[in-house]
Amino acid sequence: MTQITYKVEAFWDGEAEVWVATSEDIPGLVTETSTIDLLTEKLRLMIPELLVLNQIVPNNYSGTINFELISHRQELIQVA
């Protein structure tokens, strides 16, 4: 199997105070958590499950899956 890097984009939702992740490469991937570390842990579980459910990788696949997490966070800083 050719090694593909699945791209996942994450952004900080300041109003909800969560990181939100989506991916055009992985159908059905939408999730959120309070920290980027928790988001990464969650993605490690979700990505293989979604790739199997969407029949992108075989049900009996044994090996590695490569994903790239691209994050964006913007904030305003008050200067006195």
C-alpha cells in the first residue's frame, strides 16, 4: 500500500473555547476538544476507524497511517 499523508486542519474556536478538526481527505471527520494535545489523541483513534468505515483502507489493514495536523489560532492581545 502506498503511504499517503492525510491532511487534517484544526482551528481554535474562541467562542466555544475548543479546537475543531476537519479533513477533506477523511470523509466524516469532524471533532473538537479543549486542547490540541487531546485533539491529537482523539485523531489517532478516529482516523483509522473512519478510513476503514469509508473503505479507504481494508478492514484487515495492518501498518501505519500518516496524518498531518495543520492548526491555526489567532488571538487579540490587549496592550496597556
